Amino acid sequence: MKAHIAVLGAGAWGTTVAKVIADKGNDVIVWAHETETAEEINREHSNSRFLPDIKLPETLRASTEIAEAAGGAEYLILASPSLYLLDTVQKILTIPSIREGETAIAVIAKGFLPGAKGPRLILETLEDYLPGFYRNSLVYIAGPSHAEEVSRGKVTGLIAASENAKNSFRFRDLLKSNWLLVFSSLDVRGVQVAAAAKNVIAIAFGILDALKTGSAGGGEEGMFGDGTESLLLAAGLNEIQTLGMAMGATHPETFSSISGVGDLDVTCRSVWGRNRRFGREIIEKNILARFKDLEDLLARIGELGYLPEGAAAAKYVKILAEKYKLRMPISTGIYQILNREIGPREFVGNFFNYNYSAGG
């Protein structure tokens, strides 16, 4: 008997993960918030809004009823963006198979979540909402990946991190294929921090990229090159690791693996990266001019037409840096830009005047 597999969230990444699993012969149901998206998936076997030009298998279907999608699932993957993740989880708490802990749950959203005492990691927050069966048993899946490539079968690596090794292996086996490599990890906290904080660095990378190419007409292109970008990437990785270790990461090598430097590199350099795009548009389109400050941006982020999760992460990373008394000039600078405190060119000047020692 085939397993009932559900993916909650029909965005690009959720649809792609559902496709990967369905391509292996499994029946998968994806919960879509938009009626038109669900109807298109079921009728046309495509999701042109979020994953254009990709044919979906007939074993993948969609529903706008979350109880229909999640009820009785053996495996459930939470794919809603971090901004909306808690709302999604609250919708499934009364489902019997969730209430009884019969469903194995993984999360593929990236970011931090708000808490009464400040920003928290995703899994520890969800454990406070879900039944006690799920404590130390949730799986977090991340890595250097873009839906646009994974959906086309490009060789990619992911990490399935959990304090429950058995569940990590279960989701690893559910996802892996000849071209999708999935590795297990016990460093749940380190992998989550790396996945969230790298989006902030990618915004900075996009800003630098726009200045490097001279697309904003400021004349800076002669100052910056590939080495400049590598300097920013290395300094950004140092900030991510510093925050990760402060928040309880258990394995320093997490940050030199695909979930650390790998995910950071692809998020910064790929043309598919939404956070890099956002950084570029801060320079090229003055996209922040319509927003009063960061809170206004987050409240109206739908106006961008895409979701750069690094915007919310910048807010939370700043709070965490202050909490742990960490010096994180790149992340702090991006917060100041998004909050309309400084301009992007001032940030770049501040960054290159910062004295990075060999040890960070």
C-alpha cells in the first residue's frame, strides 16, 4: 500500500519537493492556498504561477482543503514560507493523525519565528504548538537548492537534520534519487541558523552585485570584482557561524558543509535567488522608496511580487546579535538599509572600512 504523502504549500519549492516525491511513483497531495493554483495542478498538471514550464506528474494532485491534504498522512512536509508557517501549523492541530502523532513531519521553510522572548528557530517553535509526540522528532530539510533547478533534475544536495535519526533517515529515503543527494545531520540548530541567516547575506551580495556591474550608474563598477564578492561571502559565512554557535549549533563543520557555505554560495550567486534579486533592486529600482521602514516593508511585502525571506530574517538577526552581544556588521547593515536608516552605498563603505581579522 502506497504511503499518503502531503506537502503543505504550493509555492515553487513546495511544488518541486512534491514533484520529486511523486516522480518516484508515490501519490502526493499538495495543499494550495490559491484555488486557481490547485485547479491548474489537477487539470493541467502544471503550476504556471510558481513553477512555470514544468510538467507535473499525474500522481501529484492538489487541494485547497488543508484537512483533506494532511489528514491521515504518513509523511507531511511543511512548505509555507516562514512568515506564514505558524498560521499553517495552527490549521492542522485538530487533525486526528497529527493530534495522535501518527504523521512524520518535516519542514522546508527557512527563517526565524517570533516568540514572546524574541526570535526563535523554526523547529523549537513548532514543538510548542504540536502535540508532545513531536518534541525532538521533527526534521528540518535545507541545502544549496533552487526549485527552478531541482524541478528540472539538476544534481543537488540537501541536508535532513533531526534529533531523531530514524526520522532523518525516513525523509532522506523519501527524497533521495540518482540526482538528488540527501544527507542526514544531528545538528538541527546549526542547519536552521545557516538556512535563515544566509538570506540576509544574499541581500548584501545583490547590492554589491548591482554596484559591481554598474547597473545603477554610480560609477562603482571599477572598485569591485570577483574577489570583492568572495570577501563579502567569506565575511558573511563568518557571521552565520558566529550566530549559529551562539544559538547552540553542535557541529562547527555544519557551516563548512553544504548547509553552510554551500547554501550561502548558491543563494548569493544564483540568478534564481530572490534575496539576491531584492538586493539588486534596492540599487537598480530604488525599491525601498515606497516603504517607510522595515515594519512597513514586511506588512506590505506582497507588493514586491516575490518573497525575499531575508527581509524578515534581517529583523530577527539584528535582535539575536544584540541578545548574544555579537558583532555582525553585514547583517546589521542590511537591517539598517531595510529600516531606512542608512543608504546602500553608505553600507558598502562601512563594510569595506571594517577591520576583519583572520579569525573574524
